[in-house]
Amino acid sequence: MKKLVVMLGAFFLMCGIGFSQEIKFNETVFDFGEVIINGDASCEFYFENTGSEPLMLTNLQPSVGSIAVEGPMEPIAPGQTGKIKVVYKDTQKPGAFTETVTVFSNALENKEVKLTIMGIVSEENE
């Protein structure tokens, strides 16, 4: 009986490992450096489904309302890539900024990944 329980446990463990969704980002931080006032502050974060099941992004949550986020809402097949576009819209006020976007997915590990953008909005050079 013990052997049967151990074998069943091992089987279910292997099934859990063999069939999973995993998300891997190339980078999770983007530094704009200097952004001219009223300039463009947009970037893209690329990721891959390194698991063996379709990956779904369930929510893209910016830390503040001055960030617009676009990402795929359709399943990402195993081995396929996707991108998340982040736009910082508050470039009319000079100063440093650091903000985040939390990516929620059905991944077994890293269900929540924080993407960070940072930079300095500065006056135009004269």
C-alpha cells in the first residue's frame, strides 16, 4: 500500500511539472533616462511562455493612472512570445519618476511580475 501511495504521489508530481504555464521576461526594468518635457515615454517588455500549456495574462495593473498598458489577452502558446507596451503619460511635469505595472497570469510560478519604468522628465535644452 505504501508503494502505491508513493507511486501515485510521484505520478501527480510529474504531471504537475510536465503540464504548466511559465512566463519569462527578457527584462523587467526599463530606464528611459532623460525624457524631454511632453516627450514620448513608451517602451515594450517582451516575454515568453516557457511552459507546456497556454499562458494567459489575466490583468495588467499600473501603479498610477498616468500609465497606459497594452498586452495580449489571447492565450500565448508554449514556446511563443508576447509583448506588453507601457506608456508613461505624465511627461509634462519635470522630475524623476519610478512606476510599476503588475502583470497577473495563470503561470504556476511568478503569477505576479512587476515591471518597472523610470526616468527623469526635464525641460528642453535651450
